[in-house]
Amino acid sequence: MQNGSIAPTERLHQERLADMLNVSRTPVREALLRLEQDGILISTSNGGFELRPISESDVADIYKTREAIEGYSAGLLAEKANPELIADLRRLVLAQESLKCANTQEFYDANKTIHRGIVAATGNNYLLEMFDAMWNRALSVQIFGQMKDRHLALSLTGHIELCDAIESHSFSGAFDAMRRHIADGFELQVAALNAR
């Protein structure tokens, strides 16, 4: 789903998936039902499943929710940031951005590691749970698989500016920097969605 190798109208049947994965049908059925419960899959009349169609409005809702969660997290972090925390954050950003992302999965993992690191550094487990839920939902829209390499590289930029904003100790400055960064990512996602 994440890399776009499953077409939006492709039927997913538990028997075929179980055979392909060389597992029993029970865990496959449970996984499919969970994905349906999470709104990622919809059931079809023939007992199978398919990806829930995604619209630009769905992508906008995901990104607006990310702006709220991650913007607030960046603001909280700015208020409590100390030199050690900033140094750790910069090391995390530099390590992830130095990776040569050969595919969309590597890009996704590097970007998520940076954003999750910012939320985790707040020490607020509820924000982290919401972050994980929202990124799992974003994963389901399978748009990363449609993005071009130049878009992936552009999307990884801006993290140092986020570190600078957090280091400023300004809640609103860090919140706005994260909001702008996520809004830029939204524009790339919409372009990828429209290119499908």
C-alpha cells in the first residue's frame, strides 16, 4: 500500500494474500479487518477488500491534523529546549538527511524519524500516540509511492530551519515553522495525487 504497488481498485482477498505471504488466513483476515476498521480499506461485494479512495480533501485533513499535532509539539519543545536537547535534535536531523534515500520507503522512514523525534522529545506520550496514528493514516494514502525523486529531496529540506526555530525558544516561532514545513509537504503530496 505504502509504495503504491497495490492499485486503488485492486481486489485484496485473504486467501490469495495468505498464499502469497505463506501464512494462515487468520492473521491476514485480522489484518484486513483492522485496516478496514482504520478506514484504510473498504469491503467489496465479493468478500474482498480494496483501498479506500483518497481525495485531495482527505490529504488536506491529514496534513491539517499533522500541523496541529506537530506544530504544537515543536512549540512545546521550543519552550523547554536546552542546549543538549537541541544538539541531539540536530544530530538526528543531520543523520537522517545524510542518508542517500534510494527509494520512497527510505525517504519515508528518514522523514518520519525526524518528525517523530521532535514529538517524542516533548515527553508527551499522548501527542506521540496521536502522531503515530496520523502517520499510519498518511501511510495508507500511498502517495509517497507517486512522488518523484526531486520531490522527495525537497521534502527532506527544512529540518535544520525547524531546529533553529525550536532553539529560538519561541512557541509561536517553532509552531509556525513546523506548520509551514508541513504545508510545503502537503503541496508536494497534492501534486503527486493529481499526477496519478
